[in-house]
Amino acid sequence: MASTDRLRQITDVVRAAEQVSVAELAALTGCSEMTVRRDLETLADQGVLERFRGGARNLLRGVEHPFALRAQEGLEVKRRLAAEVAALIAEDESVVIDSGTTCLEVARALAGRRLTVMPLSLHAANALTGGTQLTLLLPGGQPRPGELAMTGPLALASLSALRFDTAVISCCGLSAQDGLTAYDLGDAAIKQAAIGSSRRVIAVTEAAKLSRTALAHVVPLSALDAVVTEASAPDAEMEALATAGVSVRKV
């Protein structure tokens, strides 16, 4: 099992069981207890779980998995989603791109285009740097560790000063009942500001995030113009989006 897959499996097991021993994790993953201990130290350093002698326990719920883990998960799916989003954006548009691993792939898909783009994370800014036709705008703010998403009053001021053709927004959850949600209140405020400064809003998400609700409410479904997701998305959520007047693109 690849180390990234093993770390994700350990994370999911600890969160589901609340507390798990090293011996139990070794039996589950098929690797040595020494390897499990190293993995637990790595995850504890990233703030995913809490170590104790002989095992690990869950931290508070509603916490997002670390960026480094998410960046490698479902990469081919994220690239297909990003390509579909890129196809919806015309040359010479002004675009604000949200933070997150899927939006990072959107930034990569747009890097060679004739566009004006403001990325809301340093990861996406780096992906966009060097494009000869692209005009890159950088927001102010404080980058959140790991995610490198721009947060705080300076980021909000940057967004309020501009008007974009399109906002590409990621989410932690998207449901008919709760709309678009985020794990972090600061992230939710940035998403709201980006949406408020844009003529059109495209949400991009894997199917697994549909029907899921995170901690912080961002906007209702009716605030979205389009959603790009996987073909395996739940029918009930797709119907709710259509009822709210949202265009759905499946890949």
C-alpha cells in the first residue's frame, strides 16, 4: 500500500473509531507496528490526530484532511473536473480561483490562457506564474499553513475592490438543505467575498462532497450558476440543483 493511501486509511479509521491501538492499525494495514508508529507521528505533526502511548485518538470533528494528503487523492478525477471548468471560461475573462486541491488543478488548466486571474492560494499562484498571456493578480492576506489559502482582512479587501466575470469555488460540502459549506469560518468568509464580487459562480466538486455538510455555511444553492462534478453524483442532489436553477456539468 502506498504511504499516502495508508495515511488516509489510518486517518479514516481513527476518526471513525475515536481511539485505535498501534496493533490494530498494523493488522488493518498489513504493515509493521514500527511503520504505523511513524505514520502516527506524521499525522500528529499535521494536526490530524493525537498520539498516546500505544495508539492514537481522534481530535475534534469537522476538521479537514491535510492539504498534502488531499492533493494526491483522486488526482485524475480532479484533472477531468478542472478541464471541464476551463472549457466554461472564455478568453479575456477575469477569474477568481478559490483555494483547495481541485481548484489548484483548475489553475493549472488555465495557466496558458489569455485571462486575468486572481488565485486565492499560494499553491495556485505558483501554478499560474510564468504564463505569457495571463495577467496574474495577487490578493493580500495571511496564508493558512499547509493549505496556503489567503485569509483575513487584507484578502477580503482585495476581493471587495474588484469585479470578476467568473468565480471558481471549491467546497467541503454541497447539499440541497445546507447549500455550499466550508470547514473553516475564515475560508467561508473568503468564498462569500469571491462570490459577491463575481458575475458568474462555478462550483467544482467531487461527487463524495455532495450531500455532505461542513461547519460553516457559505451560500445557498441558488447563489450558484453552475456545478461541475462527477457522473456518479447522487440523483437527488442533482435534482435539487436543477430545481434551484443551477446548471450541472458531469464528467
